[in-house]
Amino acid sequence: MQFTTRPTLQGTFGMVSSTHWLASQSAMAVLEDGGNAYDAAVAGAFVLHVVEPHLNGPAGEAPILLAPAGGEVRVLCGQGVAPAGATVAHYRGLGLDLVPGTGPLAAAVPGAFDAWLLLLRDHGTKPLDEVLKYAIGYAEHGHAPVEGVGATVETVRELFETEWTSSAEVYLPGGRAPEPGRLLRNPALAATWRRLLAETAGAGGREARIDAAREVWRTGFIAEALVRQAGRPTLDTSGEHHTGTLTAADLAAWSASYETPATYDWNGWTVCKPRPWSQGPVLLQQLALLPHELPEYGSADCLHLLIEGCKLAMADREAWYGDAAEVPLADLLSAEYNAGRRRLIGAEASLELRPGSPGGRVPRLGAHARRAAT
């Protein structure tokens, strides 16, 4: 018998799924130790920061969907905003017409750490030290890295060695990139979490300690390190060295928050995604673009329909998504609008960037996107 995917998995006590077995194992250990699903999720997330550093980190972002049994689906927004100083005028004053894709000028206020801790405080049961111990252990004692870590590090080797030297100390010890079979350690991260736990040990009960840790991130030694790093001139994709705009005030002012999800009803299901500060609603529009009668699953016609629909939804993302309150999400997901968009799908693949005009609005595309579309 041949499988194109893993066989169906089923559990009687609990189950965990993540992108790395050590994160899944750690989360399962939390469940077996009496923790709930939220405790397990947070423990697994912090392990992922250690074992998949090329994909995520505590200073990244975390759009989180909460679906409690029998309860209301909610979104926990772990996407920080742009720093107050990250204005069009500032970038133009630096001679830039595009925000660099790397370096401190590209950074938003870090959101993942606060989101995970807010989730733990409000919905978990375990104390902070019990949840962080798995990540600390793998950072301190090492883990066998997946191949993707070393491959990613090699792509930025020169940047690490010349610009991000503290990253080189962790990911290029002795000049060698991580490789399977050789343990990878991150003692600096382990020391950071140990110091965080030490500074919050006297905060009081479980929830008070979690809030104290969030405050350390926003205003304590971690915030100081983030601002210090943002202020160091660093080479970015513009080919020049720039300092960032992130300040202590930016870090202190932002915190994760709950909100209602964006939804779309399809084929008897209500599909939930974070709102258009993320790219989550793209999937909802892809569903809205599907006709009532689909080609045979797996056929060339089916794949063509899905791919071309994805292109159209992604084009609308480029034109309409963002932090602004006026994102016309209802129009973007409406049956009438997507019927018109669906008619753009022809027999051949399109290479054009084709955003639509929901409600008659003119698409908002930057000059670089417009040039790419021509």
C-alpha cells in the first residue's frame, strides 16, 4: 500500500501537531503533566524558536487562532505595529523609495513573545518556568538541527560574519554552519530566559509573574537590548548601512490583543482567519473564488483553477490589505465581486498582477508593484 501523505492519526488522551518533533514532544509532555492545550501550545512555540530559528522567533510575529471546545473562535494578534518613526518621510529622507527587505529599518514592534504569554496568562494553567523549561533545555544542552537551518545560515553567512556577529557566534561556531548529527546550542537564548525567570521570581502568583515577564520584555533588559541593536548601523538590501526606528516608547506602548476572526462560510464550514493585518483572508477569498461545481479533484483543470484563483486573491492582498481600518473585506469576500474576478480565469496561466476594484475603489499599489505588473 502506498501513501501520498501520513496515515490518519488518532489519539485517546490528546494530540499535538507542529512543524518539528521536539516541539510536538514538549507540548505532549505538558499535556501528560496535567497542562491544558494552551499550556502545551505555548511550550511548543518556545521550543520552535530554538529548533526552527530560520522560520520564527520570540521577536517575530504570531497570529494565533483560538478554538475552544464549544466556545467562540477568537484571534490573538501577535503582530506588532510599525514603529512610530517608520514614516514615509523618514525613509525618503534617507534617500529610499522602498523599505529595505532586511535590516533594522524593516523591523516592526516584536509581537510573538507578548502574544504567547498573554495566551498562557489568560487560558493556561502552568507557571511560566514549567512552560519555558523545554526551550531552555534544548537551547542550553543542544538539539540536532534540521537541514534547513544550516542551508539558511549559509545564505547569510557573509552577513552574519560581518554585520550580525552575535548571530555568527551562535549559528557559525568555529565557522561551521549547523548540520544534522552535530548538536546546535543557543546559550545566549537560554541565558536570556533564565534571567527573565530570575527577575520575575518574586512577582507573586502565576498570572502576576507572567505579566512581570511581559513587562521585562517591553521595558526591561530585553527591551534595552532590542533598542540598542536597532540603533546600530547595519547593512540592508539597499546596499547601505542604516539604523532602525524602533524605540523604547514603541516597545512599551504595544501589547497583544484579542479580536474576532475574519470568516467565510463554504461547503458547510465556517472558515476562520486573522483579519487583514495578516494575509489570512487570502484563503477566504480563494474559497469565494471557487465555482459551485469543481473540476475533478487532482486534475489539471482543478489545479489550474486553484492556482489562478490564488493569484487573484494574492493580487487583492497586495492592493488592499494592511493595518488601515478601511480595508474593504466584506466587498473582497462578496459573491458578486468574486463572480467577476472568477471570469478573469482563462484557459492559460496569467503572469499579470491583477488586483480588483471592490465597490468601485481604485487599487492601491505602490510604484514597485505597478512596475512588477507591467
